[in-house]
Amino acid sequence: MKTVLITGCSSGIGLDAARHMRTRGWRVIATCRKPEDLAARRDEGFDAIHLELSDEDNVARAADEALALGRIDALVNNAAFAIPGAAEDLPRGALRSIFEANLFGTHDLTRRLLPQFREHGGRVVNISSVLGLVGIPWRGAYVATKFALEGLTDVMRVEMADTPVKFILIEPGPIGTRIRLNSIPHFEAWIDWRSSPRAEQYRRVLLKRLYEPGAKKDRFELPPAAVSARIAQALESPNPRPRYYVTTPTHVSGIGRRLLSTRALDWFARRS
């Protein structure tokens, strides 16, 4: 039985992926931040580990705890959060906090599992976003972390081509999860929208989107199961693709934008 560690299994994509991969015969190590979510995963029969990506010491402890459970064959880096707001209103601390979790902690965890992956073979599946391909208003902080994750993953795919470790990106568009609801505390903690020159735009656009989620549903939205299916492909395909698109927006924006860069990276890898 193969083992996969999946981060961010409290709800949404991570929880659905954990359940889906278990039905496919995988042993799943599920990570969560909150004690009540850890308890819920353990009640479901998962090995559950506390992981706070923004805490370097906690990442180290979580990695050691996971490795102590035995061989790990794959890592799915799913955990992330958003800080909605106009880019001009993002203070330095906001960007620092989101990068600590969405990029630095993710990379740190990956590095701690790489020695085992190098020895036995392994796969790293990074859950990116259509917002790792194109930027849209009010999403600057999240967009920045996903663009960075895309670039780092592409580089590691090339650098690790001479090892048995494969790096894969999954790029969902709109998915029906709690990420918007979960972003509200971060918005309230960091964005002083009332003092913004865009205060009226906040009232007219962003506040309604945050606090009245039923007011406007995303076009092309799919359930988390659509991402879980791609995760299964990435983990089980003999020759996984460098990236998998999920939902119409990522197919439309991703294929054209990324075709040249992917070919360029492949060309460079063959000549390095």
C-alpha cells in the first residue's frame, strides 16, 4: 500500500482528496491546523498530524512525525489561504504572512521529505490555481504566492529530472470550497479598507463577494471532486504530466500561456 501525505485536510480540496485517495487504496496521512479537525480526521480513520505551515519548528516536527510512520510515496501540497484586498492596500506583514504559509512552509515541508523521495522515488503534487496563471483584481496576495509556487515547481521539476522524484502542478479554476469564507479573518486583520482610496469599490464589489457569497456564484465552478480526480492521475499515472488543468478557465488561460514556457524548460533540461 502506498502512502500520501496531504496538507490542508480540514475541508474542501484536501479533505475530498484524502477520502478519494483512500478509496483508491492509498494510505493517507492528513494534516490540519485546528485540533477539532485533527480529531475529526482521526475519527474517520486517517493518520492525522498537526501542521502549521507558517511555523518553521512545527513544520519540522510534522515532517519527523510523518516520516516516523513509515515510507511516504507522495506529497500533495494543498494547504493555502487568501487575503482579499487591493494590492495597494496590502501591508508588508500581510504579504509576509501569506508567503510563510503558501510558499515558504510548503517548500520547507517538501525539502524535508525529499531525501526519502530521492532514495525510493516519490511525487510532489503542488496545488496551484488559475491565479497562478493570470492575475485578477482583489487577489494580489494570493496571486503572488501562486505565481511563485508555479515558478518554483517548474524549476524543481527541471533540477530533479536526474532523480526518481517527479514534480507536478495542478491548476484548478473556481472550486466550491470554504476558501472565500476562510479568508474573511485575514481580510479583517490586514486590510484597512475604510481608509483606502478604493473604499467605495470595496463596498460595491469585494464586501458583497465576501459577506454575501450567495449573491454571485462563480461561472464554471466545479466541486472538489474534480480536483481529486486530477490528483489521482498525477499520483498514479506512470508518466504524469507536468501540470493538470481543472475547470474551463484554466484550460483557456493555461494552455496558450504555458505551452511555450513548458517547451522551453524541457529544451533547457535536455541540454543541462
